[in-house]
Amino acid sequence: MGVEIKVEGLTKRFGSQVIWNDVTLTLPAGEISVMLGPSGTGKSVFLKTLVGLLKPDAGSIMIQGRDLTKLREHDLYEIRKLFGVLFQDGALFGSMNLYDNVAFPLREHTRKSESDIRSIVMEKMDLVGLSGAESKLPGEISGGMRKRAGLARALVLDPEILLIDEPDSGLDPVRTSYINQLFIDLNAQIDATFLIVTHDINSTRTVPDNIGLLYHKHLAMFGPREMLLSSEEPVVRQFLNAQTIGPIGMSEEKDADELAAEAKSGQELPPLPPIPLQLGTSDGAPRRGERPAGEWCREHGVTPPPGSFQSHNAGVPGVRADTTPTDTTRADVTHSDTAPTDATPTGDAQADSVEEPV
Ligand SMILES: Nc1ncnc2c1ncn2[C@@H]1O[C@H](COP(=O)(O)OP(=O)(O)OP(=O)(O)O)[C@@H](O)[C@H]1O
């Protein structure tokens, strides 16, 4: 069913180096959240802290009424079973074929028979579109397939929480779209709480229910996707729109001289781009975290940037162009020469996507 994770006042240091300070956020049960941040701001450290691999210096992580930071090794071991983790490279054992890699957590952490293990492994391999690749070694397959094998392995213990570190690193844009679709479909099917770390702005704008931004040793903002995509806060605005103008510099914060020079030259951040529709499931099944397009903006009296929530994404698998309040349907489709005219995807579309050899 997915469980809520409530983080309060979390601080992590390595020696005298503060990684982040006083991080407070709630990952809502069953929703997809994305964590962003410039390189080195401690996103991976945050994931490792959530799963109990690193101890924070202060703060709490509440899951099912228990503070994970205070648990003893045995209880921590138990609570870790709620988590599935997908590391950047899939973290597969190079000498084991995919079947054995995916079966590994079941053999390590359960007493299931080999025939039960077989049916679980085959089900998860199928879920990520890797049926038929069981006997391949990690070195014989592409980076995208390794990520999906890592995902299958993260799923075998039926996690309530899925932590995913840079699923799109090293993937081309098409493969990134397939894996994004897979996350949306998986979230609808297993209803777990997802936290994805990514640098991919397009994925961030279209996939999650919530977005967080770590910057300069603190959490700059965390909240619903529409809140961050309509935010005028300079750091959030600069990062989510991939701009050089703004407080974030090449190596961290710009200094006062750099900002003054920028202001003097009259450089300003461009207007906010339209908020795109959120990616839907391939078969149109609803997800728990899904909200009607524009709902957050309406409820909070925020005027979204012009052109928001229109069907520019018609033809993208899973995007239901016909359900949006400001939908102007095909007139808005700017790529009508390449996009299929029927924007309503079918179950087959999903099957095609997961069978694609990535
Ligand atoms: N075990 C460790 N011991 C000491 N320092 C560490 C350790 N793990 C991470 N760090 C430091 O913590 C900081 C944050 O690292 P982290 O990998 O979490 O950043 P990130 O935001 O995920 O970066 P990227 O986007 O480049 O992957 C870095 O300065 C890193 O060197």
C-alpha cells in the first residue's frame, strides 16, 4: 500500500563537512516524489540515510510510527524490508546472470522454495519487460536493461517504499521516456511510495506528484509538482528551468559580485514556461497520487504560466490529453507530423514499451 515517510530536522555531516542541515519533509504514502539538486548537494546521501545505511547527526525519520534513526541493528534490518533500492548502475553482481541477480534478495532474506522464487522472479522480470533475458550476464546487456534488472531486483520483496538513484543517467531520451512510463505504471500497480533522484528536468516536470530541491546544504523547497513549477523563488525557478541566470553558480552559490554584475547587465530569468500535463498510466488506470491538472494552482489561487496543462503532450504514451480542463485537443499538437493522432494509449502501448530492448 505504500507508507508515509516523515523526515524532521534531519542533518548529516561527514567530519566538519555539513552535507545538509535541518531537512524536514513528508513523502506521502503511495505518491511519487523527485529529489533534485546540483551535483554534490547530498541527494545520494539522503537516500542512503533514509534506508538506514548512513546515520544522520540529528533529526528523525518516522516510518510506521517508528523512528528509523533510533532503531537497533535488528529492528533496522526488519524495517529495511519495506524498502526497495535501485542504485545508479543497477548494482548487479557481474558474475551472476539476471535470474540469479533478481532472485538474490529472496534467497538471502526469505525461506521460500526455489519454485516460489522462480515464479516471483519471472513475474518481476516480466513487469520490467525483461522476460527472456534471464540467462544474460550484466556485462552482456545495455545500461537501460541493467537498470531494469536492478528495478526487478528492488521489487522482489514487494517493497512499500522504492528509492531510485538517477534512473536516467546514461540513458538516451527515448529510453528515459520508457523508464518514466514504467515508473508511472509500476506506481499504479504496486502503490508503493517512490522517491526518485534525478538531474533530468523533463522527467521532473512530467513524472512526479511532488518535487524537492536540495541546495546549499538545505532543502530549498518540497511540495506538489505544480507548486514548484509555478514558483517564482529564484533558486527553484533557475534550477527547474535549467538557466544560468540566478543565484546558482557553476560551482555553488554565485558570490555578491557575480550577482551584482548580472543585475547591472539587466539579465533576468525568462518567464516561467507552461506547466506540462503529468504523465498518466499506459492503460488509463488512476494512481493514488494523481490530481486533476491545475488543481493545486486553483486551490492556492496561483495563476499558472500561460499555456499550462494544454495537450502539447498528445501522443506521448500515458498522457491523457482529453482530460485536461484547458485542453484544446489537436489544435495544440505541435508535432502532429510525428505524433499519433490518437492520444489515448492502450494496454498494448505499455506492452510495447516494456518489451523494447533498452
Ligand atoms: N561515505 C562518505 N564519506 C565522506 N563523504 C561522503 C561520503 N559519501 C558522500 N560523501 C560526500 O557527500 C557529498 C554529497 O555526495 P552525494 O553523492 O550524496 O551527492 P549528490 O547530490 O548525489 O551528487 P551527484 O548529483 O553528483 O550524484 C559529496 O561531497 C561527497 O563527497
